Amino acid sequence: QVQLVESGGGLVQTGGSLRLSCAVSGRTFSRYSMGWFRQAPGKEREFVTAISWSTGNTYYADSVKGRFTISRNNVKNTVYLQMNSLKPEDTAVYSCAASKKGSYDYTGDYEYDYWGQGTQVTVSS
């Protein structure tokens, strides 16, 4: 079974930066598209960003575009989420997810096959 292990969450002040990591087990990491989702208290889970294994293209929600960057290191089997200029509204549980598809609806959580446990990100004023 594919395992996704997240790290890097924590407490940061408004305007600060944080980098999340998601380590993926197995030898086929490069053939998984990867995404990040978040869920704030009292809200539904929403798409944050994704990166395709087939094209390397990246996609971002409008709310984080220009502030967040997704990247991957296939040697380390790890995907990263660099978060800059953080705002209180970014506070949420962030989860990474893996999809077997190379071309898919990257904004849909139903398109992903494996999920990490989630890591809490809290942005204080």
C-alpha cells in the first residue's frame, strides 16, 4: 500500500513562510500526479495546488497563486509545498494526495487514490 507522510506544519505569523513536505513510499513516485488540499474549521476541503507526473505542469487555486509553490523531487520521492506571505485565512489542515492519472481533474479530491494524514498549519495575526 502506498504511504504518504507529511511534515512541516506548525504555527507561523502573518506574512511568514512555511514549507510542507510529503514523502511517498514505493518506486513509482514519478508516475503519480500529486496534489495538496486543505480544510479549514467549519469549511469543506478545497483544492490548493497540484503537479502532473506526465507533463510537470503545475496548477494553483486563485487564493494561493503567487504565494504558494508546489515542487517535487523524484529522487527523494517527495513533494513540497512552499508557502509564502501567509495569511490567517490560510489556517487549515493541509493534506497531500497522489493520483495514478497523468491527465485528470486535478481540483477534484475524488481523482486521488492515496492521501496523507494531514498536517496543521496555523497562521496567527
